[in-house]
Amino acid sequence: MRPKRQWLPRSVCDGMEQREGIRAFDFDHTIYRGYSYRDFVFYTTLRRPWVLLWLPVIIVAAILTALRVIPMKRTVEVVLFPYLRFRKIDEYIVKFWDKRQERVQQWYKDMQQPDDVVISATPKFFLEEICRRIGIKTLIATEIDRKTGKVIDPYCYREGKWLRFTEVFGEDAVLEEYYTDTEKDSGMLKRARHGYVVDKKGNIEKVK
């Protein structure tokens, strides 16, 4: 029988310090208010509008993914293609986080611990800067070959998240707590001892 849902006051969550295993967090729509790489795409497109010429290709790829003709990681590669051609993409990333770091949600700042882990489908090279800024030492995210634009398997999405997690921590690693924005993130939730879903207002709901 599925456990009864429970809304946890932040004061309770703030006290979750003693745990046996690893505490991990999704990033987009969880720690970050919104979808960070989408925001970055808009940010860079305003400064390099020529990438709009690539928009029809992105739309076709998204439709084919929705129809399950091509895998999600192929769409990721298509979206990344023009942006990886920027000579100063790392400078854009730094400037983007200068403006958007404030979107890291307060509920997370209130409960952050030094050994927290972030695991995300978002490209790792993009999240490294913000994780460094807020003190996240362990980041597991989608690895991209920046020369070819190809996703390096396993793609850190759905079941791929758990594969990447065990690559880092080992097959016998204990996932004590996992926080995400959706129960569709089942690959991690089902393996966590305690699972939590965070809504847009920063309320934390215990789902496992």
C-alpha cells in the first residue's frame, strides 16, 4: 500500500540532519525555480539571434521525440548544437548565472548540507558554475562531448539517473532521501528510502 502523502513544514525538513545514506536533489523545478537550460537558451538567443535559424530543426526533433520516433537524448543533442558553437559559451554561462543565481530557492538554502548531491538531466558543463557558487561538491548530470555535441551514455534521465548515481557511489549505495519536482522521476524515487516532491511554491510533500 502506498504511504499516505504528507506535507512537511520547513521546520521539520530543516531538522533532517541525521541520516545513514546519501541525500540527493534534482535541480530544475526543484532547487532552481524553473528550467535553467531553457532560460539559458532564451538568454543567449537574445544576444545571438542567428540561432533562431535552428529553431525549425529543434521543433521537428521535439515532435519526433514526443512521437517516440527518436530518443530524448537526440533532441538534447539537437538543442545543444548551435550553442556549443559559441566561442565564448563559458563566459555566457557565467554571465547567465550572475543574473539567475537568485532563482535558487530559499527552501533549499534553509536545509542545505555540505554533502548534498545534485543529480540532473541538464548538461553538466552548464550546471558546474552554479553548483560551485552555492557549495554543491557532488554534481551528477548529463555528460556532453563538447567537440561533437553528443550525449555520453548513460544519459542522466529517468533510469539513466540511477545508472549514473551507481557509477559514482557504487551498486550498494544507500539513497536515504531524494527530492524532485515530479513523481515521474521514479527511477530515483523508488530506490530512495524517503522520497519528496517539491511544488512551485517550495512546499515539500513526502511521497514515500
